[in-house]
Amino acid sequence: MKTRILVWIIVLGITMLASACAAPVATPPNVTLAQATATMTIAPALPSATPHAPPSNTPPPAISQSTPRDLNANPAEALRAALAKNAQLTTYRAELLVVKDKTASADGTLLYKFAGEIKNQDAHTVIQDSSSRQEFVALNGKLYQRNESVSPNWLTLSDADAKQFKPTEIVIESLNGLIGDPATWQAHARATLEGSECDIYVQDKYATATAFFKTFGGRSEVTPEYIDAQLDQAQAKAWVCQDGYLRQATMTIAYKPAIRPGSIDISLRIFDVNGNIAIAPPALDPQMPQGDATTAVRDAVNKTKTLKSYRFETTAVTDGKQVSHSKGDVQGENQAYTHSQTNANGTDAQEILVFDGKMYKRSSGSQGAWELVPEESRYNFGQAAISQFSQLVGDPNAPSHFNGADIPFAWKGKETLDGVSCDVYVQTQKIQIGAYFEMTVCPDGYWHRGQMTVSMEAGDMSRMLSITGTTRLYDLNAPITIQGP
């Protein structure tokens, strides 16, 4: 899957969804939050017990204003040259912030943050929003991630993830998005920033708003009338310093109160250019297997599909309430299990028997006669206990929902099942159906526990539902006998 790293696109969701614009604003095609961060969509992180030193994010120094003098007479030329020079950056630190309702006396509410320290191909970055925080280390061609809602450990991500993670591209594309058309800027003042004299360039309300709506809002045309109807204020500033780098860019957007109260501030700082930056390796758990996690899951899924004799138990939970449960035995094509389903009318529990190619059912615990199930109504929970996870591998017989490739996994930690220490793997990128997998693979090479979580819209579209299905396999290859009806 080709991934474009466009962190600044997140501003579209922040501003446009919060506003009640008179005309709809189209989202650029094929851009998702996962694509915007060039990594997996994972739940919010908890505070780390063993923190990795975060990228430096000290507050911006105060700007010492001086009388404008000898400003570059051609702002467009200066900004184009600076953008080209910034594109060649190899060693630096950067911080991108999106803040809601910032004022002179209040910091506002953080909506989005990217903080990174980069040295050539190596990097340490933190990406967070109002509810989640992810930390990454790219070192010697490998990519590591820590998000403690998924795992307290550093995860080693796939080689494909490592190739897609390009923090400098995040910084440069964010900077280009903030500057927009260099020809729309004017010389404003000269100031000292971090000990360096810089030329400050500005855009007026209409140039800033045009760049904002076109770059972040996807509008092809923006008229002064539209801007005046939407915004009270729009202003952008850019600092080009004496070393030729564009060191800071800011944009402030304030909607009219009737459209959306408050403001959005976007800022990008680039500092410690060519400084003394060293990327420290993450502290990896010594229990982490050395092999590729995705390969380990794929091999376990394929091996488990060959099982002929096992016992299983599956549960489905919706919004914290169990809605179905199955438990039983499998021996070849024959199966015997109980199945219960809970809905608004109560719980229906049945015994199911699959024997010699036919399916029978009766009320659970009734000991009554078996009822033959019509072929068109048959559903085999015993086989489904394993087959539902076949989509984890991209083979021709069970294509995955991840563009025909194996769904990427990372090692999460250890879990003890039936007295045996097993490895737990978690999916690092959501697949198109919105499912999210966790698999426990034991030393015998089979997976013994699989869990699939799906987020989907309720039938009345009023809210999002969280559905978790868990399957447990045990007594694998044990002698099991199933009696006919």
C-alpha cells in the first residue's frame, strides 16, 4: 500500500468538522489518519513506566524585534530559496503544533503535535493528538514503536513500515502546506530568533485564508466573499534566517462566532539545525523473538488451518455485553458444540451436532430428539473458530483485506496459556473492514488464542459499536470422539 505522509492534513478534520461551513469541503482522496502519520492506527497510550527521552520541545524563545532594515526585496524569491534549502535538511529538530483557542494569556487546547529529532536516516519522534500518543525510533534501517495501550514494550515494526516512515517528509510537506504560494507574501520586519537574525514575511487575511482553504480544505476556488462570510481573522508568518533556512512558520485562523467560535493556531518550528543529535536505541524486551512477527503469525495461521482434532470456545462481546458463546469439540468433519445467542428477546441456547455431513440441533439441555437442519441454514461454528482468522494471510485461497498482502504484526509480549509461555502479536495497521487482530502463538507453532475487534456504525447510524470476538483453542490433536444422533 503506497502511503503519503501528510501530517498537516489532520488540520482539515480538526477545523472543517468543527465548523458549520455553508458549503461542503471535500477531503483530498485516499488520505486517512493512518496515512497522515505513516503508521498504524492504535488506541491512546498510557504514561510510560520506562520513558525514552522525548525529543526536545522547549518553548520557542522570545523574539527580539528590531527596526526593519535591508529586508529581502523579493519575498517570493527568498521563500522559494528557503524551501529548497530546507528540503535538503539532514540533521535537525522540529515541532509541529495545532492548538485550539490559543490566546496571549492561555496556551489553548492541543489538538495535534509532531516532535522529532532527525539525524540522516535515523530519527526519534513523538506523534500525538488530544487522545493518543505514539513514540517511534528509526535506527539503522529498523523502526520501533511504543504505544502502551497496545503494549508496554517497544515493538519492532515491519521492514515495509520502516521504509514508509519518513519524518523529514512530514516536516517538509507540512512546511510547504503552511507557506502555500510564495508569491503571496510580503516583507514585514526583521527579528532575532534563537540568536539568529531573521526576515519575517506575512500574508494578509485573504492570502492566508486562500492558502488555508485550498491546502487544507480541498477547495479549488476561494472568493473574498466566501472568506469574509467564514472568517474573522486569518494571518500567516514565516521566518527566514541568515543561514538561509526557513526556521518557523505560523498560521492563525479564527472563524466567525456564528460559524465556529474560537480559533486554530498552526505552528512549525525547525531548530538545532546541524546540531549535535544522537538517536538512542530503544530498550527492547529480551524475551522478544528474533524472527519477523508477521511471518510468525502467518505460519501459525497456516499450520492451525490443518488441525483435525481440537476443542474450541468462542465469545462475542458488543459494548461490554456478551451476545454469543460457542463451545465444543471438533474431530475431522464431525463436531459437537453448544451455541447461545443473546438479543433483546432473551438468550437462545442450542446444542449443535455435525455428523457424516449433516447438521442437527436441539434446545440446550433438553435431551430431546435431534432436528435436522436444512442445508441452506447451516453454519459451522467449529470450522469458523479457525477459518475466521484465515484472512490474516494473503494467500490465493484466503486473500486478506490488506491489498493482497499479509497484515503486518508486531510482538506485544508473553502470555501463559495452559501452563505454557506463548508469544502475543498485535496487528499494526487496521484493515479495510475496520477489524483489528491479536494472536497468541505457542511453542508448538499453533495459535491458541485469537481476538478480533471491529468498530462499526450502529444500524441507525447513531453511534459507533465496538464488537470483540475471542476464540480459544485447546486440546489440539487430542483423541476426541463424537457420537452420532
